[in-house]
Amino acid sequence: MRIYYEKYIDNLDQIQQLMQSGVSATMPKEAMIMEIRDNARRRHEICLENDNLLERALFQRTPGSLREQDIVELTEFADRLFLMGDGPDTGIAHYIHRLLLEYARQTRNRDLYIRELYHAGFTLLHVKPIVLHGKVRNPFHDQIAAYFEEGASYLEQYDGIESEETRACILRCCEKRDEKEYLYIFPRESDRQREKADISREREALREHLLDVIAEYHPPTYVHSLMVAWLGEKLCKRMVHVSPEKLVGTEDLPDADAVLKAEDMLCRSVYEGGLCHDIGKSRVLNYIGLYGRQLLDEEFACVKLHTVLGSALLKDAGYKRLARIALHHHQWVDQKGGYPYPCDTCPEDIRMLVEIVAVADSIDAATDNIGRSYASAKHFDELVEELRAGAGSRYSADVVHLLDDEDFYKEMERELVSRRQKTYCDVYSRRSQEERSDGTVSHLYREK
């Protein structure tokens, strides 16, 4: 199986390189789009290849099918995924240790079982970190505690265990058990400096910094934020013009005339809400495309926490309205689906702004055929039919009905394509231009 493991790690390296590549600002727009799309296609192909490798070499393995050589190879693979460099894939490392733990349980291999209790807990501690206010808050606290608690329980047998490695794992489990909070600061100095900088920045600088973090590490998500801001503003302006009564009560506006007079303020609020709706992903960048494979269930659960994290970051920075948009933009309008759950009901004075951003979010997420959802992108017609089918349950019927006007529908469809192409070209070309010697990017393209 080593050949599969080596290929998987090589593919992860390719994914990282592809994620960091830009395009030359001197290229024609058509060539830029072709290169960005080809980059996304290549990432998708590698992802499919890695999914296949994992299925053949790992996911189909059962504890009872493992042999001694398998244990050696799997342990080496997990170590490379977790210990080398910055830990290219700690999620799969944790999956391997869970498999080995069950093998040790079934074969009653006490020493291996103790060691795997520690490694399963330790990798889970590191694979699921959520950074907020300079600390890491782990949503899988109970599972981690259970691993370390059981490992520490072998302290009673400590004197009768010959293996120094096993004895060390017992002591480490005892140490981790007593930590209780399971806080972990990333080992890279750049990450520590980034967290310290977050706390001291002024509110506007903080917001810009968080957007730059997303732009640096996952440009497609940054493009998506710009697109949702633009789409949301366009939908809001349309609603103000044709159905201002639907916005009565928003921002405590008392009637349709007040809504018409407040058009600029409402559109700006939606634009800013769209720009910042995914800002919580600056804290879960490990899980939004850096791995060249499908996410594990636990990792997807962490991605879904971006609404809560974004809301907390924006609220602490003083953006109360934007915090609400970030928190509620994935909740269904009928409160019967979406996330986070459970969650307070969206306040009435912000509800329509959230619903506009939610529809804008779905439009761009589903139709991006350039770099974000390349493999599963839908045609605009298909997406609108899905919006209409979900109107009143998942999506706001008032917002979806704006697309019933044929002229506005065609305008949206046409401008969506041209705007997306322009945004991708601007972001990727400027990103390439502004790379510093340390490989980071600053002051990225941002346009209303």
C-alpha cells in the first residue's frame, strides 16, 4: 500500500502549489479565465484521485483485515500526514489512528491500544482547532477527553508495562486529561503573530485583515465574497424599486417612502453583509479546499461553524448588523433547516437583509464554473428553478420572486457571467503581482 500513500502525499503537495498560483496581469482576460479554470479542473482531478486512493488503501480496510505490515505502513503514513511540515492532512491521520485503535481493541494488544488512545486524542485535538481570541476552542472536547481519560486509566498498570513508548503515552494522557480546556496554539510563529495582531487591530483594519487572510489562503472564497456582495446589492436595489413595502420594518423604517429614501443605506448594508458573510472561514481555512479530497464528516461540521465564528468576530469588532448576517445566512426562512442549530430567531429589523444575502450566496455558490464549484456548477436557469422550489421554505419567497421579471432575470444572468470573470481576473492577477518575498499577499483587490 505504500505506493498509494506516497502518491496521496505527492498529490497534497500539488494541491498546495495550485492553491497558491496566480496569473500574469499581462495576459488577455480570456487566457486568464482559461488558466484559472484549468487550475480548478486540475485541483478537482487530484481531489478525485485522492478520494479513490483513500477508498482503496484506507476506507475499505477493516480492523480484522489488518496484518502486522499494514500496522507499520499505516503508522508511517499517519506520522507523515501529521508530523511532517505543517501537518498536510491531520484529518486522515486521525482516521488512521481510530482504525488502529479498533484493531488493538479487537486483538487485545494492550500496548498498541494505549498508544493509539493517545494518538487518536492528540490528532483530534490538532485536526479540529477553531481559533478565536488567540485561543483554540475545540468542538470535539468530549471525544478528546474520553481518549485521554481512558489512556490515563492505565496509570495503575504503569509499573508492569515494559515499553517506554507505552509508558510515555500513559503519562501524556494524564497530562492532557488534566488540561481540561484542550487549548492548542499553532506551532508556526506566523500563526501566533497573526492571532496577536487580530486582537490589537482597530475594527476596520481587523475586518480588512480577516478578508486578506481568506484571500491569501483560499482565493476562490474571497472571489465568492465579492460576488455575494455584488449580487446582494443588486437584489436589494431591485426590491427597493419594485417592492419597497417588503423592506418596511428593516432598520426600523416605518413605511415604503422611508425605504425609498434609505436605498443607499440598505444596499450598502447588504453589500457589506455579503462581503463579510463568510468571514468566519478565516478561522476554518484548514477545511475549505486546502485538502485534496472530500471532507470527513467531522471536518464538514467544523466548516459549518464558520457562521458562529464569523458572527463572534464581527460582533467583537463592533459590527452588530454584519454579525447577524454572518450568523443567520445559512438558516432556512421557515426555521426547519440550515445551520447553526439551535439558534435564536433572526431579528425582524435585519431579517430581509439576511434573506437577500442568503439568496445571493446560493446563486454564486451554485453557478461558479470558474474556480470555486467548478465540478458541480449549475446553469443559471437550473439554479433559479431550485430557488423557486425552495421559496417559502429554504429561501425567502419575496427575494426569489424578484427573478420572475424576465428583463431582470436576463440582466442578472448576463451580468453574473461578466462580473465573475472580471472579479477572478482582478483577484488572481493582483494576487500574483503583490506576492511578497515571504509568499504572503496584502492589500488585495476590493471593489464596490
